[in-house]
Amino acid sequence: MIAALWVATSMMFAPVYLECQMTTSLEGDTPAEAPWNWKITIHESEGRVDFTHSQGSHSVAAIFSADEVRFDGNVISRTDLTFTRNFDFIGENKVSRGRCRVVEAPRRAF
């Protein structure tokens, strides 16, 4: 009985893998010159998100609610997978928008 509960709980909190693209410019309204690709792993049981994009890789604390995940100025909707990034650009708040898709865990060689 305890083993079954442990398996169910660990499966409920298995990492979620996403591939996301920011498709709008810094203003958030016009299309970006080139989409900005992100690979994101959500570790809800650990309270963190790992992400990689062209400017580096990071592992940061995240806030989880029923309908969204917030981390490092980013918000991913759990209902429609929209992706919003809020950040300061030379003293001015900017917003970029995009979309994510759930992908399978990457295959590992070791």
C-alpha cells in the first residue's frame, strides 16, 4: 500500500519538459526577427525550473499555482501553454510573448 502511494506521488511530480519559443519583439506586439528558443524543465516537487536558451542555462526557484508557473520574470500558463517574459530593459519594463509545447524527456546515453 505504501509503495503504491509512493509510486503515484512520484509520478504526479515527475519533471515536465517543454520547448518554448518567444515569437514577439521586446514590445510584445510585433513579430520577432527570429524566434528565441527555450528548453525548460519544470521540477514542481523541488520548487524549481531549469531553462536553457541562446544566452545561457539557469536553475531558479519557481512559484506554482493551479494555472501557472512563475520563475525569473517568466510566466507559463498551465492551461494554454502561453509563455510571457517580463524584464527591465534600460529602466523600461518590456514584455515578450510566445508559446510552449510539452515534449518527451530527452533520451540519455549515460
